[in-house]
Amino acid sequence: MSKDFDVVANYKSLLLNSPELSMPVAAIQSLVELIKHSSATTMSEFMLSINVASQLLKSSVRNSISLSAGCDLFLRFVTRNSQDVAEFEAWKATLIVRGQSFVEKADACRYKIAELGVPFIKDGSTILIHAHSRVVSLLLQKAAENHKRFKVFVTESSQTHGGIRSAKVLRAAGIPTTIILDAAVGYVIDKVDMVLVGAEGVVENGGLINQIGSYQMAIVAKAANKPFYAVAESYKFVRLFPLNQYDLPTYNADTLSFQELNVDYDSKTDETGSVSSSAAPSSALSQTALHMKTSEDQASQGSNPLVDYTPPNYITLLFTDLGVLTPSGVSDELIKLYL
């Protein structure tokens, strides 16, 4: 690895400068840049540098699911093409060209998924989505462009406020969108015709790893007999086989400690000892003076999970750039990708 090239800094810079760039694509692009700066002169030295850089990238973020998918896919690509190398420098140049070609084509995956998903959206339907997913937003925008009339409920995703971001994007496209509380999924499910979520990763058994809250949405959808669709680019297919929520690589001993926030209403008492009206919590949080101690707030956020796992039996279909798949079809596609 070149001492002058910081693969993690490059990765973070790519995401900062290109907000629409997904984590696995940014990871692959950073590894391609690493090859450009590589001073390795032997195959073993080169492979070691790629593996070290991959581990550095995975350890640089708390939720490395989709990033790991990109790194593993690129490592498999490099390993597969390392056989019968006649000229080392020429081989590195070929890797750079093919890696850049993949990055350029990656954006087209979302458009292909959108085309495949549009026919599933019916006129007059109501769709429930979760937080923010670029490919879900694109699919809905394409459906609107095809003169489909529908409305959307989106969960606010209180941990990241991704739902607010989705609402802005969809409203700008002229799609009627209502932000709901994360806890209101069960309340609105009878008004919903389908649930549509993105993915941080799709695992070997066809299960889904996505932003926290996806699993409970799937449970509610199944109980209400509503279809639950997931959309994911094939470069998010990840070689994992979790058995439950605590089998994910993001889990650690503190993930479920759920340290309670110390919320202090800025209450004031009058001379009689009664609480003044300004201290009583109102239904609008913006009108309530809530002061959270920074250290405790950060501790609570750190102990709450970022993602959850949805087993394949809760998923109706997956829309991918490889086609519309049943969960059981994911294993076959992973074998094609990695063997």
C-alpha cells in the first residue's frame, strides 16, 4: 500500500462530494484509486495491500454491511483475475480500467431496478416506505413519470431522519407524501397496498439487512396480508447467513443496553410550587424545551442498533438489476457472483 494514499480518507471524501454515491460503489472506487497509487512490485505484496485496505474501510464505519459487500465483491474480482498474470504492471492497468468501468455502470443498476419495479405500482395505490433509499425514491419517481397515481406514507426514521429527506425528494416530484411516526406503522397498515424498502445488504438466504425498523414493518405487513417488496442493487448481495438479529456483524455486547436518555423538561415553578404552563410538555416537540445531556444522548445512540435483519419468509419479492427475484433465488445469484 502506498504510504502517501489514505484509502479511508478517499472513501469519505467520495461520499461527501457525491451524496448520491452508495457505500459499496465508493468502497470499490477507493480500492481502484489505491491500485493507481500502489507501489507493490509483486503479486503477494499487492494482494496483501488490497486486503489490508479492505479491512481498514470496513473498520472505519459503525455499519459496514453494504461497504463490506462492495469490498468483498472487488476482492473476488481481483482474485479471479490474478490467475496466469503474464505482466504485472499491465495486469494492474487492466484492473484499474475494469474497476472504473464497474463504477460508471453502477448508477445504471438503479434505473434498471426502477424499470422492473414500476409495473408493480398500481393506479390509486398507497405505498409505505421506510426512511430514505435512493433506489426506492427513483422507482417511485419513475412510476410518477409513467403517469401512475399513488400516494406514499414514509416513516420518519427518528435515528437518521431519512424519512424527512425522502419526503422532500418525492414531494419535489409531485408525489403526495405523508411522514408518519416510526411507531405508527401498525396504525396505517390497513390503508396501505404495499410496503417498499431499500437494503443495506441482501444475505445468502434471501433475507434483508436494512435500517432499523424494517423487520417490524415486515412483521406488520405479513400480519395484515400486505406484500413486502425490497429493492437492492446486486453489488449489495453479501456473503452472510445470519440466524437472528444478534448474528449480524454490527452487533456487539452494548448494542442492546438501550441506556435511557435523561430528558429534563426545563420546568419552572412559581412561588406556590406549581409548575408553570411554559413547563408543561406540549404535543408539539418544537414547543417543548427538552435538554438532553450530550454524553448520555451519545451513549444511547451508540447502544441502539442501526440495522436489523428481516428473514426471507417475510419478503414477497426482491427487485434487483439481475431481475425480479424470490428470496430463494438470491443464493443462485450469489453463486454466480462469487464462483
